Amino acid sequence: MRRRNFLKNASLTGVGLAVGNSLKGCQDISPDGKKVVVSDKKTALPLVIATWHVIDATARAMEILQAGGTALDAVEQGCMVEEANEKGQSVGKGGLPDRDGNVTLDACIMDKHGNCGSVVYLKNITHAVSVARKVMEDTPHVMLAGEGAKNFALKKGFQPESLLTEASKEAWEKWKVEAQYNPIINIENHDTIGMLAIDKNGDISGACTTSGLAYKMAGRVGDSPIIGSGLFVDNEIGAAVATGLGEEVVKTVGSFLVVELMRQGKTPQEACEEAIKRIVQKPNSDFNNFQVGYIAVNKHGDTGSYSIHQWFSMTKYQGSVNQQIQSDYFKKA
Ligand code: SD4
């Protein structure tokens, strides 16, 4: 099923949707104070990118950006589209459960000031990304977990609901027959949504939301809600977000690494490639058995994406084009 999705997604590569807007040059200020074009490459702000094939989510984010909204609102609203999509089995409602049958969500959000909020092991609330935003904005903390996160969400007016759909329950029941617990999952078992946006003022925000690995141990938390691992935003430089086997991302503090590499002068593409190399080039890395992918954007609106294995993709909405772009990858044949 998932393989079919990937093939379907792959066949959509490069199919853009025209939704008018004009392109403008990428500008910067030279030392003498004059505006100069620093890249011939035509770029356009606002812009939004996301992991995987999520053109409805990027379309929603762009709607907000084109109406003059902030990157922060855009990434929250964009992620909410996938959280509400019951067919997506690794985000929000409809997410595959842990081995005990509980759907537990991890999410985070980060704004242009470096403020951030996250929730881990959140149950029964669809829009984990919005709860993360409330943690950021309405508490002095950056992370709430489990019952505390849920009670906080309920106090903030979020409605409790069952997140386990019939389809996910059926899949879990099938899994239980053999109940093989192997966290080194196949390379296709990832479709966490991570989204990065730059608004018309050039300010960057990002968000990430997931139900994590299917049939994970109860209580397991991945990279997605960990600031610096699943997501990092530095409004001076750029932002990055990860998908894939969270344990490997956490061990290399992946998203922070990508942003720091951009700070040192790498393009988003080069930075994503280097961060993947840090994983695969570890002695004894078992990378044949797991997938990790990064997407990144810099302050000029240049973007990049890279993964260990084939079939990772990024959705990018810039100018008038909302399209899925297949990612280059490390492990060639
Ligand atoms: C995790 N990074 O929990 C997430 C998994 C993922 O689509 O990307 N799922 O490790």
C-alpha cells in the first residue's frame, strides 16, 4: 500500500500547479548600502516547503502567506491539513498506533524569534501542532508531555477525540498476529510532515508533526518534537526539518546541524547532504535498513532536500508553482 503511494507520488514528480504570482530577484544589501541582486536565480517570497507529497498542505500555507499572513500561521495551518487527513497514517487523526493500540502524537513549532514549543506522547487531540504553538505562546516552557500535554490542551479548548480510525485499527490488528517489533523499519514507513515557510517580510518559521513510528514501544518519542533534531529555525540563516528514523536524527542533532552548516556557507542542498553523510558514514551504521530525509531553506529562499534512500520527496510552493520534487539520495543501487 505504502509502496503504491510512493510510486504514485513519484509519478507526480515535477507536475506543477499554476497559481499566479510574479517572481522577483533575490536581493541583499551590499557593504556600501546599495541593494544588489545576490543570485540570478529567480526566487519568490513567500515560499513554503514540506516533507513528502502534501500539496494540499502547502497550498493552505501559501493561501495564508499570500494573504499577508505570517510564516508561523502558515506552517501551523499547513500542518493541520495533514493532521486532519485521516488517510495519512503517520500524522494526527488516522495515525498508526503504538504496539498497545494507542495513537500518540509528537509535534513542535518554532518562530522567527527562536521561540519554540512542543508536545510529546499526546493522546486524543488531533491538532498536536496547535497545542505545541500554545505551549510556546501561553506557557514559560518549551515542552509538555503525555497527560500534562493533554490536560493543557483540554484547558485551552481543544476537543478530545479518538484518533484510531478503522483502517489503522485493522492494520494494527494484522500487525499483532505476528507482533514483530523491529524499530529498524522499512524505508517507506515515514511520512511525518515537516514544513518550513518564509513570509513576505523574509521571516522564517517551521513546524513538524507526527504519530511517530508505527507500533512503537509505548512511550517512545522520536526526533520530531525535539527542537534541533526534528526541526530548527534560525531567522538569520535558514531552517531545516527531518523525517525518517528519529533515533538516527536525534543522535546527530540533524536539523540544527543542517542550519549550522548553512551558517558556515553551505547551500541548503549541500547542508542536507552533509547531514545525511554524518549518519551513513558512522562506523557500523545500519543505514541500509532505515530512511532519513532532510529539507532545508536559507534566508534567500534557496532550498534543498536529500535522503539516504530513494523515494523521499519535498513539496515546494514558490511563485506560482506548487509541486512535488523528488529528492536526490545517498544510496544509489
Ligand atoms: C519519528 N521521525 O518518530 C519520526 C518518524 C517519521 O513519518 O518520520 N515518520 O521517528
